[in-house]
Amino acid sequence: MTEEIIIAGFGGQGVLSMGKILAYSGIMQDQEVSWMPSYGPEMRGGTANVTVIISDERVSSPVLTEFDTAVILNQQSMDKFESTIKPGGYLLYDPNGISRHPERKDIKVFKIEGAKIAADLGNTKIFNMVVLGAYLKMRPIVKLENVILGLKKSLPERYHKLIPLNESAIKSGMESIEEVA
Amino acid sequence: MAKIKGAIVVDVERCKGCEVCVGACPTNVIGMADNVNGKGYHFAYMADADACIGCTNCAIVCPDGVITVYKKKMTA
Amino acid sequence: MLKEIIQPENLAYKKTELMTDTVLSYCPGCGHGTIHRLMMDVIEELDAWEDTIGVAPVGCSVLAYEFMNVDMQQAAHGRAPAVATGIKRCWPDKLVFTYQGDGDLAAIGTAETIHAINRGENIVIVFVNNGIYGMTGGQMAPTTLPNMKSSTSPYGRDVDMMGAPLKITELISQLPGAYYVTRQAVHTPAHVRKTKKAIKKAFQNQIDKKGGVSFVEVVSNCNSGWKMTPVQSNEWMVDNMFPFYPLGDIKVDGELVTK
Amino acid sequence: MGELKLMKGNEAVAEAAIRVGTDAYFGYPITPQSEIIEYLMAEKPHERTGMVVLQAESEVAAINMVYGAAGAGKKVMTSSSSPGISLKQEGISYMAGAELPCVLVNVVRGGPGLGTIQPSQADYFQSVKGGGHGDYKMIVLAPASVQEMYDFVETSYDLAFQYRTPVLILTDGVIGQMMEKVEVSEQKPRWTDEEIAKNTPWATFGKKKDRERNIITSLDLDSARMEQHNHHLMRKYEEIKEKEVRFEKINCEDADYLLVAYGSSARISQKAIDLCAEKGIKVGLLRPITLFPFPEKEINEMADKVKGILSVEMNAGQMVEDILLAVKGKVPVEHFGRMGGIIHSPQEVVEALEQKIIGG
């Protein structure tokens, strides 16, 4: 099994940390992983994206131009990455702020009202965990228990008290994902 | 009465003849030789040996450290 | 009679064994040799022979390691304070000194000088200021006096065009990391004795971990570069250099000296 | 098995530095490698092992601090990215001349000049052909994974002290910024004063009564002695070429074509050979791990077995010159690479192979 994922959105949406937690979850179930951000000036205020690869085998190129799955969280990223999904692949997006919805017919498209759910839960910072939950429902490549272990590894000790909150956000995401096409 | 008498030994071959020691000597002991050493320098020597009081002034201003100073209390 | 005086028991002065027997590469009458010897005298008196590491610069004293009989490292032009920082940070209980000229310390190495002092590295910097680049043949240095001739200011240093001489010692004395800053000379026996005291104080500060750089400037001649005899050059130094670079303590025990 | 962590390449270098017992790190921030000094500062290595970490006023000062500490017998390292490494070249040349061990890391970015902060492999020439002034080389290791970023720190120290030479870890923003699984080793103690005296009897840590003073210098005004010193250095580099070549071969046994690539380019090329296999084209990958010494013998041998060789580098064609020297005209050799911070995709590598070698 190899899953090549692009996660793309605005800086500040927690794109990079969502990718990191996913990668750590892969390590927790003894898989090979890579996490490759786009870096530089575009990280500040503009778009942020990260390529995460989880595989049973040694990961070759950490840099990819086509993906099994895209998680898209703003319009610029939709424009940039919709076309990079392999036929038969998956697209998950948050419709909040999206003016042009996905048009591809050869992929499976899901949506998650991540921003809205996070706001309803009273904490916009857990937006990315809601999206992660939706992703895990759509692509159950890592087990929830390993995601929680991954969270523990990637969060500094002083934030461990927030793990239950993150876990409930992930579960909300899992419950709220909708298949579009 | 006891009198301090001094003497200097110049490492002739290492002396560069800069003459800084000449002016540093309070009793005008030092002169520059008419001869030259192996490097072609007119080296310093005790022109007036009797006058030396062993004060070490010449040695401490010598940039090349070529002067060794001795001093003895003489009982005349 | 001389034979009677010249006996080992009557020895009054002999150069320290911490100076090697290698013939100094400096011009006749150059102050470098005297300053080298004073530093080695001090290290001997402090019984610090086994714990001292020196850093030699680029310039006339590039070969200082041939003459000073202690462990020594040669540094790239201007970088001695950085090299000394590397050594001292790794060996905080050893004595580390740099020996630098004005071209090295006050031109190409200004940044390293200022930042090592600003960090308060616990090292000794001995700075020999003769107002000229000696080794490369008498070019203008940052410390060259106004109207002073050099091979690159053949009509005299034009301050409007070439800038004023840099009083780096006064400048660095303003930094909190400078613990002891003094300016001395070695052209007369009395000045040699004072300079030795200053160098000894500088090393003692380092031994006592006073927390800061001890910086000893020695205004010296460059008779070849100035195109004078050694004796004339010392007189010229007194008449011309000292008015611009006055001798004396500038900062003692971390406090600026008020005159 | 050691503890598993998810780390960036830059963080792995820094953690490895602490764990292998580095005495001092001197650096100056520059993208894309500032995480190295940031990580070190955050980890308080002076509390963990007594390691010194100091942010210098410039790259020039940093490399000279390294020079000082290395001359004094300590395990010391620095890191930078391309423009900063250019500034450090004078100091590196001094260290090669004075035969001092140290570990350098260059997380390469695109140039020339200020260039870009995006990844590149355009510092190959600077790394393997000397870099600074004078006749010298340094050992160059090119990690292709975060694990190798970690492991090569210790390897570099071993080589640096064995041969008394600077060793460079040559990497780029892809490996520096990406996160992968890393197995970290147990903490090793720093050398004691006695071990330093034993391991580096040439170093300046204070002249003992029973030995001559130690002098660290690259200067010798006597040309005959200086030539002897150059001969001595050349013999050392010959020994390194004989004994220290490292490389990895992937799918080379029955390959018709060969890709040669190092570091991040090798990772991308590995994907490219998989894509070729799907198309029925048999392509192998030879990944030099040491760039100096270069695996010329192995590449020459591969040239007897394949129909053509493509050098894949993120530059205008630098390593390809060493491949051409190694192949000695036996088979066609071409270069493919993107520049200016653009990372080539596996698909582009496949297309280049088809156009320049297979169809060429």
C-alpha cells in the first residue's frame, strides 16, 4: 500500500501540522512516511501545502506532481491541485470560501464543512483535526488509535491535555463528511 | 662602600644594530661597533664598560632580546 | 673584572625561555619583538606556560608562532578574535590571547573584533598600532594619521577623501564586554615596564574570569614603513602618534576612566 | 532498536550532533537551514552534554570559530546554505591546509548570487573540486534521506578525524525540510580531556613540558616545504579515493540504461525508474553517497553493461563532467536537470531519459 497525499490551504489553517500528525500515525503502525512542505515566502500569509506519503515500502520521491488524494482547503489550492489527482483518486474539500467547485468526473469527491464544525465546537484551531477526521473516514489507511498516538508524539507535553478535544474534533469530522460525487 | 657594577653580553650575531639600547642607557655605556656582524649590522657593545650599573634598561627595550645583563655588588 | 661580574649568580636579565631562539623576522628596532617578549615574560611569571594558547594574525606578526614558545594557531586575516572565541568557548579554563596589528584588527577584522568584545569573550587581545600596513610594504591603514604619507596615500592621508583615522580602542571601550582597555608604548624602558604591567593585568583578569575582554593597545613604530631610522621613528611616534593616540588606561575593571 | 522520531532533515542533523558528542557548533542563520541552529538552541545542549552552541556575527566568523575549536582538538561543526558556504570557503581552505577535522553541512539553495531559497544541487563543483583557494579536497557525503542526515554526522566525524580533513554533508532544502522516520542512537559522551590529548596529539590545548609546542598553520613561506606539504595532502586524497568510496545501486543488475543521481535527485530518480519499469524499460540507478571520492570505477564498470547514462542533477550539469571522465567515452552520457530552485518531477526524468538517451 502506498498513499500519496497533497494537503493544501492557507497558511495558518494547520495544513502542515495535519500532515505531520498523519505522518506520525503512519510511523505508529510501522509504515514508512515522508512529509514534504512547500517552503519559503509563500508560507507566510499565502498558500501552504504539504505532500505526505505513507507506504509499506521505502518511500522514493518525496516530491510528486500527481497524487492519490488531495485535501483542498481554499480556492487557490483547488485551482492548482484538482488536476493533479490520479484518475480514480480522491478529493476532499471544505466548501467554505470555494467559488468554483470540483469539476473532475474521474475521481471521488467528498466535502467537509470543517470551518463551520470547528466554529460550532467553539474552537477554530481544531479545524484541521475535523478535516483529518473526514480524511480518515474517506481513506482509512491509519487506525484512529495510531492517530492518537501520533498526536501524542507530535504535540509537546504541555499540550497533551488538549488531546481529548482533538480526538472529538476528529470524530466530528468522521461523522460529518459527505460524498459529493 | 659597596658599589654596584654591571656588565652586558650582546648576542652579536642576533643584534640588528637598531641603536634603541644606546639612548636607553642612563650612563652611556653602549656604542655601536665599527665592524659588522654576519648579517651586516653594526652591533651594540660596551664602549664604556666601567660605567655600567646593571640597570637592565638596554635589555628590556631591545626588540630582539639579544642583551643579557649581569650585576654584582663590589666591595672596594 | 668583567669576567668576575659575568657569572650565572650575577644574572640580572636574560630573555625568557618562552621566546624561542629563532631570529625574529622583524625589522631592526621594531616594537613587535619587545611586545612578544613582554607577553612571554608575563605568561612565565603567571606560570601559565602549559595552559596558554595564542592566536597569530596575518601581517608582520604572521610568524609570531615561530617566536612564542607556546601552543599557537595562525588565523586568517582579521579573524583572530573569532578563532580565539572558538578555542576559549571549548577550553574555558585555558588562557587564550590574540596578537593583532591595526590592519588586521581595525580594518578587515573590525566585525570580529567588535563582536568578540561585545560578547565579552574572556580573552586577551594585544593590539599593535603602528599606523600602517607594514608587511605588505607600507600601505595606508585605518589608523594612518591625517596627512601621513604611505604607499597608497603618497601625498598624505586626505581625510576628506580617505576618512579619518579610526580610534578603534576608544570605540570598543564603549562596549559592555570590554573589561580592561589601555594604550601603552614600548620605546623607552619606563614605557616597557608600564606595558608589561598592563599585559600582566590583562592576563590576570582572564585567570580571574573577570568576564570580558582585556584589550592592550601598544602604539609602536614602523620605521621601515615610515622610512626613518629606528631612533628617529620613536621620536616621530612621540611627536605625532601620541597626540592622536594618547597613552594611558581607558577602561579599568569595567569602568571608563574619567580624566 | 533506537527510538523512532518524525524529524526534518535539518533537525536530524542537529539532534545527531548532540548525540554523537559534538563539543561545539558555530553558525549563522540562513534559509533553508536555520532550523539547525534553532533546534540546537531550543534543545539546550549545554545542559544535555555541555556542548557549546554560539550564533556568530557572520558566516566568516562562524567558520573561524570552527577553525579555532578544531585546532584545539574539539569535535566541532557548522552549517549554512550556498551563499553562506561561499563566505566560509576561505576558512575551509585554511582547515584543509592546516589539516583540521570538522563537519560542515551545506543545505544548498539555487544560485548564483542570492539566487533563491528553493532547493538546488548547484554547489556540486564548489563542494568536490576544492571550493576555496589552493589545491585541496574534502570528503563530501550526500544523504538521500532524513535517516542518512542523522547517520552521516557520526560518519563524518569518524572520517574527519581519521584523515584530519573537513568533511562536508552536501544536501538541499528537499532533504533538509522534509520529515521522515528516524531511528535515533543512544547519547554518546563528549571526549574527555584525556581522550582529546590521546586522539589529537597535534592540537593546541596548552604546551606540556614534555613536548614541543603545537602550531596550527597553513602557512609555509619555504616553497620546497610547501610543495612537500601539497604532496602530503595529495597522498591523503589518493588514500581516501582508494578506501572511502560509497554508493548505492538500485535495479542495476540487468539494466539497459543507467541514471546517476545523488541526494534528493536520487530519490526522485528512484521513482522514475519505477515509472520506467511500468513502461517496460529497464533502468538502474547508481547513487553516489560520497561525491568526493567519486564512484568512478563503479560507473566505468556500469558503462560496459548499459546503452547510455543520464546524469540527473538540480543544476546546469556539474556531476555529469565527472561521469564523463569515469565513462571514458564508452557510452553516451547526457545531463538532465532543472535549476533556479525548481525540483524536477519523476515524470520529467523519464521523459528526459526517453528523449536524450533512448531516442537519442
